[in-house]
Amino acid sequence: MENAHRVQFDINEFCCNFVITNYQTLLTCNKTLPVTLFMDNNFREKVTIQSLENISMYKAVIAIVLLSAVAVVFLFWLLYFKDTPEHTFEWVSRLPALNATLNGTATILLVLGFLEIRKRNFDRHMQFMIGSFLMSTLFLVSYVLYHNFVGHTPFPGTGLIRPVYFFILITHIILSVVVVPLILGSFYLAFAGKFDKHRKLSKLTFPVWMYVSVTGVVIYFILNAYI
């Protein structure tokens, strides 16, 4: 009887060790496994848009690059070449605070979306990322409205803050140009059902998008302290 109990104990111990070892292996390999392995078929069908799925990657990339280029050229023209109108409105002065709020909200939603995808909660991840995209889109509309009336805002600060500000500003501008096609590409891949490619691109999109959103808020507070 004692031997039987001992054998049973050894079998149970072996099973527990086997499960724990393979679970740890699964967690270790989790980053390289196809994301669709963890995805519910109903979610996949709900997210995938047939018309986008049928578009070739080549055509999608060309469309995204062209759209991004048009947006960037328009913003540079608005900031540095367009003449500002002689008259403005009182509400225009409130737009920078609104811009910072929208950027801050986009940042929070990005973090929440990142945390949800770490938990493989695809529905919540999608909701937060769409919310962040909407906040960034509203920011862009508000940004265009403000600079349509104000144009380029020079920085009057002197001393150490000046190179710090311009370092943040220049990196913010450069990555703002880069992040537009990255965001559009990430959303295209998701809604086209190309989830593994979406995952790979989003690993680059997320930190760039985060940096642009956070530095947008930082730039507002620095400018607000000196203007």
C-alpha cells in the first residue's frame, strides 16, 4: 500500500512539473508564436474588413505613403509659408491647452491598449487603440485650426532650456513625420486581417507614437511657461 501511494505521488509530481515546465516554455516562446494562435475566430472575423483584406500590400503601402506625404507637406506649408489672417477669435487662444489634453489622453489610451494586449485581451486592446487614434485625429484638427490663425510660434526662452526645448521639438517633429505612416500601416494590417504583420509593425509604432504624444504635452508646458 505504501509503495502504491509512493508511485501515485511520483506520478502527480511528474504531471505537475510537466505542466509547469511547458507553461513556462509557452510563456518564453509567446513572443515568437503567431498572434492568431491566441485569437478567437469571432474576434478575427469582427475586425477584418473584407475590402481591405483584398487590397494588395503594395497598393496599401503606396496609398499610405502618399497620404502621409500630403499631410506632412500641408502641415509644413501651414506652419512656415501660409500667411496668417489679420483677425482671429477668442477661442483660438484655448486650443493649445486642448491640444495638450488630447495628446495626454491619447498617451493614457496607448498605455492601456498596451497593457490589454499583454493580457491577450484583443477586444479591449482594439477599443483603446481606436480611442487613441481618435484623440490623435482630434488633436491634428485642433492643431491645424490653431496654426491657421497663429502660424509658427517662436520660442523666446534663453539659457539651458533653449537647447533642451529645441532637442525635444526637433525629435518631436521628425518622429511626427515618421509616425503617420506607421499608425496608418498598423491599422491597415489589423483591419486587413494580417495580424502577425500588424504585431511586428506595432512594435515600432507604439514607442514612436508614445514619444510623439508625450513630447507634445512637454512642448506645450515649456512654451506655456515662457509665452
